[in-house]
Amino acid sequence: MTKKNYELTEAEWAIIQAVWENEPCAAPTIQEELLGRKSWHYSTVKTLMDRMVTKGLLTTKRIRNLIPYRSAITRVQAQKGEIMRAVKRAFDGALTPMMQFMLDEHNLSQKQLAEMESLIRKKRRRSGVRKKR
């Protein structure tokens, strides 16, 4: 089974985050939820949500006159897609230069560095990859 990377637009991110907080929900609920951040009319929100259904990001099932929406992807799936999109665009898909950039551009504390080293050690143990000496 292939794991799909979901690359969401900025508008899709705004909508799916509101859906995660309110699901199941109708388009008017999402439009109201986003009113403070976006000046979208109901028709814009409804169109975006219907397109997200077509893309497999949301699901819906008509119940009489009500059309409740639910997320079809998890936060982790969306986050993975977003990170992979950034790595692909900014670092030509290469993780090592991205990590080097992050290390160089952020003042990480000793605790944060130790946590990252611990994550790498755990990953090595799980994947059977040993550090060269």
C-alpha cells in the first residue's frame, strides 16, 4: 500500500484545520469559524470544500438537506505532505542539506541537540543502521 503525500494549499490548510476542530461540520460552520482570519463568502468556502472532497482531503455524506464534512486525512499526513513539499522545493528533495540548514540557522540548546541525537539513535536501532566508526 502506497502512502500518499498530501500537499495542501494555504486555503486548504485553513479549511482542514477548522474541520479538524469542528467535525462533522457543514460549510457554514467553517465559513463562520474562519471569518476572523479570512473574508471568504459562503460560496467560496463551499467551493473549496467540494474541491477538497474531489481531491480526497475531505469526505461528505448528504443527510437530507444537510451535507456534513469530515476530514479524510490526519494531521500527521497533512504535516508530512507539508514538510516534504518544503524539502522538495527548497532543497531539491534532499534531507541532509535541510537538516544542515536547520542546525546552522537555529540556536539550538544542548537539550534540543541531545533530543535530536536521541531520535537519530532510536531510528538507527529500529532500522538496523549502525554508525560507522
